[in-house]
Amino acid sequence: MRRIVLASHGRLAEGMLDSLGMIAGCQEGVQALCAYTDDVPDLKAALGELVGGLAEGDELVIVTDVLGGSVNNEASQFRDVPGVYVVTGMNLGFVLSLVLGDAPTTAQLIEECLVTARSQLMRVAPSEDEEEDDF
């Protein structure tokens, strides 16, 4: 079974999970870890518990908010555990693709989602229409 953990500084992960549910419905196997809050005062212990609870054949994808941040650094300590994947730069497009994707392996799914997420990150330029609308 594939499980997904959204991990962030503060409540970003909780908001991401809420938005995911709004768009894709409640997703079993996806949870939020809001680091440095009363809910998760010790992120390393919380992640260790999740990793330690993996059964043979289970997979855990940990999606963190920012590369080089303390949340990503804590999660990265588990990157060499078989079945554990760590991805950083969490955004809703990536999370939706991860949850709804159907690639044959988790590694392939992650790579496909990264390509999609990168292609969606851009500046939306002003329209070329110089004419102002009257309101």
C-alpha cells in the first residue's frame, strides 16, 4: 500500500490536505504532519513512527514544503529506507497528480508528477490587450 505524508512548517500541510479533499475528495492513505505545532512537536519522532510502521511491500512518499528547510532535512534522514521516497517543493498540482496518478511504480509516478508540476510553475503574464475595460 502506498501512503503519502504532506509535511510542512506550521499548518501548510493541513491546508494542502484540505484543498486536496475539496478537489479530489477524501483520500485514504494521505495525511498531514504540521511540524513545530502542538500536534507535531517532534517531527523526527513522528516520521520515525510512520516509517517504522511500514509493512513489507508498503511505500511511503513524504512530500515536504521547502528544500533545505528543517522539515525536509528531517524527512531526508529516511530517504535510504526501502520503500520511502522524499520529495520537496510541495504544491497542490504535484499533490493532485501524485494522488490521482496511475503510473506502474511509485518511482515512475513521482517522476511524472515532477515533470507535470515543473511545467505548471510559471508567471502568468499580463494580457497583450492594451485597451482598458470600462467598468
